[in-house]
Amino acid sequence: MKDEISSAGNLIKIIEDSRNNALKRVNEELIQMYWKVGEYLSKEAESAAFGDAYIDSVVKEIQEAFPGIKGFNRRGLYRMKKFYETYCDDEFVTTLLTQISWSNHLAIMSKAKTAEERHFYITLCIKEAYSARELDRQINSGYYERYMLSKEKLLPEPIKGLKENPFLDSYVIEFLDLPKNFKESDLRKGLIQNMKEFILEVGKDFTFIGEEYRVQVGVEDFRIDLLFFHRGLQCLVAFELKIGKFKPEYISKMDFYLEALDRQKKKENENPSVGMILCASKDDEVVEYAMSRTLSPMMVAEYKLQLPDKAVLQKKLQELVNMPLIEE
């Protein structure tokens, strides 16, 4: 049996390495394509005809040739032009550009203030294999400024949680024309994992029970994204994470889950279960409570007092989803 496990482990490693190498090569092609497009547009900008009308006509022709292609709107083309113009005379990084994802390039171009800071984050991304989420966290924390002021020049601690492939970028996924649910499921997994850890950090009374927790109603199974027990409130707390805009039916679905939990899982000495719905979209982050109608106003107030604050969860959601995995 040990030999079988060892063999399976070796084969899994071969598969993972091959997939990572394939994604890396696709990323290289993608960055080179954006560079060439940016170079072409930069040279076209010298003509009097260049402008928004010119770009719009180019976008229209590209969309007709490749229906549904992402990233080639007016904003995307101007980004490619900026990408080329930012680095075309920078010999230090031109050989490094294909080694990080387009999402990382966008973050660096929009937030780094100097060429030196751009060099720093490009090099850091390569050395630490940063995903877009990890890079965004370091930039927002002012890591470059702190690093330059530090005598020890220490690299940041690795970020806990789901370790992402740095080349599993939404732009690579779209370039390969993979199904929409591929990137959405990847994003959902990351959101669930990170929110689980965050809830346990901010809510000291939370005890984790399960992820994709199964409840059965009749002969049908349903899955709750995250289920906790709150020691202070003495109740089960269900979390549902949704990608996209908030829909009223999410509340009724959560009410359905809470009723199933109270009927099947709640013990006699425990209070009614409560739910929290977290919705993440490119425009907004929404957090809503779902509570039993049997709760008194006093109990509702107590629940809201002890549960994580909506604003705190919204801020964390914004941090997690403010990544190009959600189409801009």
C-alpha cells in the first residue's frame, strides 16, 4: 500500500508540474501579445487619426473577429499601450515581463509610483510566485516603503491560506477560452477558504464545523458553504458566499437552510440558527443577515451585536475580490 501511495504521489507531482508549466507558457504568450498590441498602438498614436474613435473602431473589428473576447475593450487597449510605453526603454525589466501575470502587471502599473518601485514588485512577484491577491495585499500595506526604510531588508511572511498558482490568472483563462464557471468556481473556492480563516480570526467565539456542510431535506441533499457554532450566542451560524449581485431569493434560500439546521442539527438547549449571506461583485459587496422569525427584537439585537460587523465583512470581501478574477 505504501508503494502505491508513493507512486500516486509521484504521478500527481508530474501532473501538477506539467499543468503549471503549461500555464506559464500560455502566460508568456499572453504577455508578449499584449506587448505587441501596445507597441502597435503606441506607434499608431503618432498619427492624427488616433483617439477614442479610432480605438472604438478597432475594438469593434476585434469583437467581430473574436466574439466574446475579454480584455479587448477601449480600456484594455489603452492599458496595453501604457504597458508598452512604461517598459519599452527599461532594459532592466524587459526580459522579466513574461514571468508574472497580466493581473500583477495591472496592479503594479496602477499603484507603483516610480520605476524603482515597479522593479521591486516585479522582482518580488517572480521570487515569491505571488498571485494577484498576494501582490495586492503587499502593495496596499506599503511594503516597498517599509522595505526601503528597513535595515534588515526582510521579505514579508508568506500569506496563510489558499496558495494559488501565480499563472492561474483570469486573463489566461479567458485567453484559453475556458468556460465561465471555471474561473467562478476557482474564485469561490478562494473566497470560501479565506473567509473561513478570517471569520475564525475576528470572531473568537466561532468554532468551525464544516465546509460545504450537507443538510438533507426529503431525499435531496443541500450544501452550506460554511457552518460554525457560536459559543456566545449558543447557536449555529451558516455562511453563504455568492459571486455576483445580491438577489432577494438568497434570503429565502438561507431561511430554508436555517429551518433544516434547526430541525435536524440544533440541540434543545441551543438558540435558533442564524445565517449570513456574502455577495461579491465587481460593483459592490453586500452582507445580509437571515434570522428566525421566532426571535424576539432583544435577541435579534444580541445576535447582531455578537456576530461579525457587516462593515468588517464587506471590507474583507472587497479586499478578496478586488482582483481581476472578477471581470472588470
